[in-house]
Amino acid sequence: MSKIIEKVDVICEHKSDGSVIPMRLRFQNEDGEYETYNIKGYRQVVHPESQTTNDGIFVVAASTLHFECMILAVGMKRMIRLYYDPRTSGKWKLAI
């Protein structure tokens, strides 16, 4: 199972059609230092029904946004997953 980070800052673009594009993220690592990453590419994962993902995150089909994003970490491409559910006061979760 993936490591889940519950407190993630995300800068995103909100388009006029209501869609969201994640652009940058930041979180505190185990040492209490902030790590910041620009999102180089993404794809939104659409869930036809509510379910628990392989990361152990429960997604509600009608409201949870789930993104698979590519970042550069230590000079290497890495895929991470971002989850956003507006029902949880706008909090993002990160699965690495």
C-alpha cells in the first residue's frame, strides 16, 4: 500500500468549465521540512462508482477528484496521486 500524506498544499487552476488542473504541490516531510514539486503532467482518473482505491482512499464517484501526476524528484520522473474531496473542507491527500 502507498504512503498517504494527509496535509498537502496544492496550487491549481480552476477553469471556466468547472474542471481543475493541479499545478504545484507542497508538503512537510518526516524531518519537518517542506518539499515543493511542480506537476509536469497529469491525468484525471474518473471512477464510475464509489470505491476504495489501491491507495486505501475512499473516493465518491460524484465528488472526489483523483489525479495521477508526474513530478521530478531528485532528477527522476515519479508518479504520485492526488485526491481532493470538497466534502472534507477542501483538503487534499497525496499518495506516494
